Amino acid sequence: METTRKHKVPEMEGFQARWYAKNRGTEAQLVQYRRQAAEVTAGWPEGAEVLEVAPGPGFFAVELAKRGFRVTGLDISHTMVEIARENGAGLDIDFRQGDITHAPFESGSFDFLVCQAAFKNFRQPVTALNEMHRLLRPGGYAVIHDLNHEATAGDIRRDVAGMNLGAVSSFTIRQTLAWLRRRAFTREQFEALAAESAFGGCSVTTGGVGLEVRLTR
């Protein structure tokens, strides 16, 4: 039976959600979202159906939609869904409120799935992976980007420096990432979770402050 993790990170709502969205929407970070979208979707057929789990303000989902994909976003925060809908107005994106451990979609609904900077906060990580597996069509795969538990303070400083934030916001983000790092997984822990899930395994690459996990249906 899966062990449920303590939920020390509450869902972002109200002012906190809007502050987070503002600090994640700098021009430097939007450039990074565009670069990541190009890298993650390399080889994907135009018109593929993509689910982003925990899209937050929706910046990455917007970049996916601009590249010709049909995007759905599922976030547990009501405020984030509102913000994401504002940011994605006019694009082929369907932002919905909901929990990935009980996703409101039929099995095999998506070709690809992405999840950025959120997996460490899931209370039931194996259940979340099992739902991701259920939602993917055969041959589809999930890409998870998140903090690396083994990232150093120097890694965090360099990552935040690239966000081009003010001094106060930079300090706050550094402190927040250092705190969230304690909840993050190592490569070995992610491999163990994937082995326990319906995916049966995964590939993990690390670099700087983060790691990338790929799981194939």
C-alpha cells in the first residue's frame, strides 16, 4: 500500500497564487518556457493531445498551444485555473480544476503528458503516476521536470539569477526553493517510485537545480 506523504505545501490560492504567477512570468522565464517547449515536444506530431498536470499560471501550456498542440491543463488550485485561463485566452487550451490522483478524464485521452515543478508536492506520488499511465494512449509518454533533492545552494543561486528578478523577490525565491528542495526526490527515489507504478520504470537525467523524468506507456 502506498504511503501518503504529509502535505506541508498548501494549494496556492488568492494573493499567494497571483504573487507566484507574477514572479514566474518575467520575460527571462517566458523565454525559458519557449525553449523548454521546443525541447520537450521535439518529434511530437502537430495536433497531438497534451495534458499538463499542475500548470499553475499556464505559461508553459501557452507555449505548447502556440506550437500547434491541443492542450488541457489540470490544477488543484481554483485561483491558478482562473489565472491560467486569463493567460491562455484565445488559444486551444482547456484549463480545469481537479486532482491528478482522481483525474476527470477517460483512460487513453492523451498522447503526451507534462508536469513541471509540482510532482514533489503530490501527497500520493505513486497514485499520481498510475493516473498518468491510465490517461496516456499506448506509445505515449510523460515528462516530469522538478527540483533535484541533491541540488546545491550554488545551483539554486544560479537558477534564480537567470530569472531576472528584483533583490527582494530573488531572495524570497531562493529561500523558497531551498525549503522545497527538502520535499524533492533524488534520481534513485524517482526510479523507485516509477518501478512501483504502472509504468514499471523511467529514465532520469539531472542538470543544475532540476531533473527530468520520462515515463513511457
